[in-house]
Amino acid sequence: MPDVPLPLARHEECPHCRAQLHVCRMCVFFDTTVAQQCREPVAESVSDKQRANFCGYFRINPQAFVNSPDRGAASRSQLDALFGGGASTDAAEARDGGCGEHDPLEQLFRK
């Protein structure tokens, strides 16, 4: 986020999507595996981790929301390995009963 001035003000927003930035989920101390989801031992508890707060220990994590396009592909390949590689076609067959006929609403909205 090179176009965001540091340190972040409490109500600083992303210039592209207008999301609040001074939130727990954007902090280097945010960790879902520890108590209160914060590795800073003396920080006060914040109930909503996705809303702006007054935490004085906040330090922006530059890797907090790095877009990972490979994540979806990796998840899909793991599912395919677990379920035999045809999870999406099996789901379609289960939905239409395996007879090849589709739901009328699905036919209506299909392009």
C-alpha cells in the first residue's frame, strides 16, 4: 500500500475500496491462534476485529491482504485429490438426480 500515509490515522480508508485500515486484521500482532486473536500481551481486547479501533500497539502488516491467485487453484486441487478429481461434476449430477435433466430455474437463467 504505497499510496497510504503512515502512521495510519484511526479512520484511514483504502483509497480504492474505502475499507477501514486501522483494524486488528491489518495488524502484525493479529493471530487467530492465540487468545483474543492478538499476540501483543498488554493490548486491550477489541471485540470487532474488522472495524477501526484505538489500539496504540497497532502496526500495519504489509502482508495482511496480499492477493494470492494460486490459493484457489491449490484448494481445488486438494479437493480433487480428496474426492477423486470429479467433485464439481459429481455435485452437478447429485443436483439433477443424475438423469441429465436440470432444474427449470437453472435452465431459465443459463446463458
